[in-house]
Amino acid sequence: MDNLRIVDIVRVSTDAQGRESLAHHRGEASMSPDGVNVVFVSNATHGIIDELPDSHNFNHLLLKNLQTNEIVRLSERRDGRVYEGSSWEPVFSPDGAYLAFSSKARNVAPGDGNKGSDIFLKDLATGLATMVSRTSDDQYGRGDSVAPVFSPDGRHIAFLSTAFRLNEAGEPVPALPASRRPMQVYLKDLESGALTLVSRNPDGGAATTSSLGKLSFSPDGRKLAFATVADLVPEDTNDLVDVFVAELATGAITRISTDSNGAQIEESSWYDNFANGAPVFLTDNRVAFISAGGLIAKGGGDLIEGPGTPSVYGNKSVHIVIKNIDDNSVFAIRTNGSGQNFYGTGQLSASPDGRLIAFHSGGQGLGALTVMDVLTGEFVAVRLDDPALIGGSARDLTFSADSSQLIFTSHFNTFVEGDTNKTPYIGGWNMNNPDVFVATIDVGPIPTLSHTPVPFRLEAEDMTILSSFSIDDSLAASGGRILKAPVRDGEGRAGFVFREVSGSYDVTIGHFDESDGVSTLALRVNDVEIDSFLFDADSGSAIAGPSTRATRLIEDVALAVGDRVEIVGRGDGGEPLRVDFLDFAWAGELF
């Protein structure tokens, strides 16, 4: 298909004349909804705007106009006084009028009486900043608050906090020492001022262990996804990081990092207890996240077994998983579409339209920073078409509001020409200073279903044989040959990778049902059994011929690009499990 491509990459963290600096840019950048401005974090302004005294060498919020290249500092008060502490994690409101951010500075807004980081909301028109991480009666928390994210309508901000005075209802968050306080999930109503604890355990009290990573609202703003090691549902007994979705209106919490049958992951291959994380909503009912447990799904991509696939994190594969929270179905992305494995990291971001996901990949054949088109199954490395500019690893991935640009930070100097701002380190080696980049993405023509996809047939003998099946000639077969698995050879397995238009299909399996045995056959998608049936007709014939032809119709099978489809079964008696074809007829859109 080859429609997905990187059109351009520009470095944002330069001065108004495009000159680089020796500043260390943390990333955590945000693009305004109109695409004109980018706010990013820098620990020094030297070489970007007027140099500050050394005593003000904090992390600053800098706003750059991408049209004029003008740069202004946002981490200052209306009277011009610089924030006396570091600020980071900027994020524009959906209307672009406000900026939420985290800061340890105590002079951002009146009433900041703690020594930790807080969440603030800055009016970009007036410059006025107010504290978000406080209760409705203006009590500030004692602890750190981080990771702000706006709801789609801009009314709410969700964030993480260790502060023990923020819980306004229910069991208080325990006043433990700072190093032992669990990170809780909170929701702030910017209109009413109400502050709600989201991360509640089954008894209604605050979670006893931390949530981590970034938070993600569903497009309709009714749900919030987050990751935590806390046991927030009674059936959570694995002591691993899991992904949860909270219904904000009711407070109900559901664990979604389970297989299609609802079973939890019992082991992890990533660090000591990380199994799942970095959740992002694609649509109101689909959530993408990282799964390092190796058990949540073994499909999505070419026919390679999930457990045992090599990766640097142990003997389990690291997948990007897309979970449908309505029907519990699972789609795992584990190759680059050409059969080459990759392993992911905690870096994962989704475009606002739900079509693209960006992630860090360490697999063969891909750049470290990769974008996937979920609709078409295409992958592209984030790099320019230049042999000298090979891209590299990246972090702090975010998309523009129109989903056409990816903002990221990287210390690699192989994204754009002229990136030479290395800092000497003790030991004689140099590390390139992290910079902030914007990549422009072209997805090509949007696939539209102007007509119903044409039904197609896959001859069984064209599938990849995985065990026991063999190919045999048959005049009665549609293609002149069949797959068969004699009883003595055990279970037969054959499969293929789905490469057609994603959607729901009615699948018809053509086979020969003879009278000398009762064979069994199942259809599986990504190792999940969709249907199984018996060859139990009494045709009066023990050979493959016109009188023993039979079909099995399986309706509304959800199939996405990259899904692994298999037939699995056993012959019985004198009946050697003869399979002729699989027909696929369009039944409707999947997502």
C-alpha cells in the first residue's frame, strides 16, 4: 500500500534565527490546537532567548511560534518575575486559551504553601495562573502533583498526586512519608472546583500503591484510562502493573489488561513488576497499551509464537495491544507488517482521530521511533529520505490536534541536518543534547468503502501449514487440492495473516464431511477460538466427492489488518479432516 510517509522533520528547540543552543530540553512539548505554537521545556535559555542569571537555571516553559520563529518564556508571572523553580509537562487546553503544567515554583500563584510540585492553569491571554491541585475549599496538598491532561471538552483536568490532603470524600489518603505515598489519580472540575479521587480500591478507599505514567481520556470524555499496580478490582491478584478504565460519572473501575476471556496476566518480562502500561484511547471503546507479559495475545502480525519470542526484556514478547472494552476482543501488534519482530517501550501515543499510534521500537527493519496506521496496518520509521539521517530513539510523544504532526524529544542528532549541540561528559565521550522535533505525517488517501469489499476465497492449500496438515489432490475440491490431517498425525494447524480491509466478515469454511468418522475443526483469530464444529453428517460416502461436500458459516468475524487466522482440528476414525477453502464476505465496518 505504501501510503504512510514522513513528509518533513523540523527542530523546534532553536532560537528565532534557527541556531541551536547548549540547553537541555526535557521534551514534554505541546502544540496549540491551531498548529501555530509549540510549548517545550528547557533547563536554560542560553542561545534561545535572553540569558538568565545562573540562579534562575530552572526548567522553563518556552513558547515558539512556528510561523515567525518568535520565542517567549511562559514560566513567568504577569509582573515579569520568573518562576522560582522548575516547570514542566505543558499541555494546551482543547481551545488553546489555557496551558496546564506542573511546577515546583512557589511563586506561580497565591496560596502555594507546599514544597512539592503542583498543577497550574495559565490563562494565555492575561498571564494569570491558578492552582489546580487543590480541593474545592482551597486546601493544597502536601506532596507532588504531576502529569496533567485535559478532558476533550476542556472542563476537567486529570492528574497524578502523592498529596495526602487532596481526597475530599471517602477514606483519606494516608499521611505517609513522602517516599512511601502512593501516586493517586485525581479529576478536577474547572467549573465547580470539585476534586474527585479516581483511583479507589474495591472498598471505596484510596489505592494503597501507585499509579504511574500518563492518563488518557476517552474521546467522549466519559472514561479515563490509567495504569497502576494497585488492586482496584477484587479479581486482581497478580501484583503487577495493570491497565484500568474508570467510568467518571459512576466511579466504576474495570481492568482491561486481560485476555479476551478476562484472564489476568500472571507474569511479567519487563523489569520486576511491569506487565502493562502507557494506555491511550483510540476510540470510545478501544484502548491501546503496552503489554510485556507475553500472554495477553499472541497474534497481530506474522505467524510467530508469542511466548519465547526473543526480546531484551526476557523470554516473553512485548506487544502493543488494542483492547475493545465492549466485547473484550484483543488485537496485538507484534511485527512491523513484514514479519520482523519489534519490542516496544513505555513510550506510546495515539493521534486524536484514533488512526495513528507512535511508539519506540527496537525491532529489525524499523527506526527506533515508529508510526503505525491502525486503519491500513502500515508502518513507517520517523526519518527523512536521506541515508545520513537515520532517525533514532525518542520520548515524550504527542500528536497535534489535527493528527498530522508528531512532536517528540530525542538526543539523537540524526533526525535533521546541522544538529551538533553536543555536551562533553567526564570520561571523554559526548552526548548530543536532547532537542524537540516536529514530524509531519502524510497518511495518503483515506481508505473509503465506496463499495462493499468484494468477497474473496482462500484455498486451504494456500495457507501456511503449522502442524500435521498435508496437501492432497482432489478432483472434488474447488482448487483441485485440499488440506488433510489423518488421525495418526494428531492435531492439524494451518494459518495466514489477514491483509484485506479491516472489518467484520462472514466466513464460510468448505470441507468434506464423510461417514466414517466425526472430525473436529475450529477457527481461531489471534489464538482466540471463534467457532468450532463437528464433521458429523451421514453422507453415506467415505471419500471426498460431491456427496460429502459441506460448509460451515461463521457470521460477523472481526478481522483487522495483521490478524493471525488459523484453522485447528483433528481427524477421527477413517475421516482425515479434509478442508477445501475459506470464503470471506463483507459484513460491516469493524471500528
